[in-house]
Amino acid sequence: MGVLEHWSVDFYDFTVPDQLRNDPDVLRFGRLHERAARNGARHGTPVILSPSGRPNHRVNLFFREEKMAASEPGTWRRYAYTLIVWFDFLDAIGRSWDDATVRDVEAFKDWRLTDLRNEERIRATSFDTDRAGLNSFYSWASKRYGTGQHRDVPLLDQRRDRAAAQAAQHLTIIERHRDSATEDGRGIA
């Protein structure tokens, strides 16, 4: 397995033949799809890979237990992509997911929404998916692994952030109106 630059995600696809079915190193563990199903995977279940190229078993268990196991594949995809962006962010600041703090979450939010160094900034309303994914993951991880660090990651205030997003959207509309009025020579009185 090669080394990757970042965290990545793949998804079980039980509709295609197991491509590793003839690999002797894999055969000793049994048929991949059958083994995955016995371990709680379904078609579409995410498999998160660390930058080493190896699955992170502690993280991947999240998608196979409790309410996430019964979630729709679309939810799995959104949360999996949130987690790999979060894990990459944590790697960049030298922290692991199980040592994340309130400050890290705040810095992540700032980076996702406003940091000009982030070329893939998102809208505040899109951050709601990040928030939901992180809250769900850390709520599960706190129960599953029982470490105190997970309790340091806050359940973020959705109402305050939604109000801020609406205010930002309103300002954007005002700015667009001002810009278009200035362009056509009307100006703003």
C-alpha cells in the first residue's frame, strides 16, 4: 500500500466483483465483500484511509455502529468527506482527531469559512453539514472510546451560526445590489 498525501475515502461497492479475490495476501482473510458485510459494512459504507494508505479502524467503525449504521449512503458520504477534511486540517496543525480541542474546532470553522489561504472555502450553510458530521462523530467516539478528550469538542451552536450565515447572506445581497447599481450609473442614495 502506498503513502498518500492526505486522508482519503473510498466506498464499498458490492455491485462489482471483488477485485482482490485472487490476491493470496487477501485470500487468507476470506472474501473481501463477505468479510466486510460480517463486520457491518453495507454497499456504500465509507472506508477512510489515513495518509499512510491504511484504513483507520477506529474511525471506520463509526459508520458501522449505532445510528450511523442505519443511515443512508448520502449521509455517510457527506460525513466521510467532512471527516477527511477535518483530519487533514488537524494533521496540518499537528493534532490527532482524538486530541482535538474547542480551539481546534473554532480554527477549523474559521479556515473552512473565511481563511483566504483556503482556496476551497464554503458557505456558512454548508458548514452545517460539517458541524453535524463532527458532532455525530465525537458524540459516538466519546461513548465508544470513553476518552475525556472527546468531551472537549463542543456541540456547536447551530442557531448562532445560522443567524450569522443569514446576516452574511443579507450583506452579500446588499453588496451585489450596490455593485450593480454603481455599474449602471444609478449609484446608491
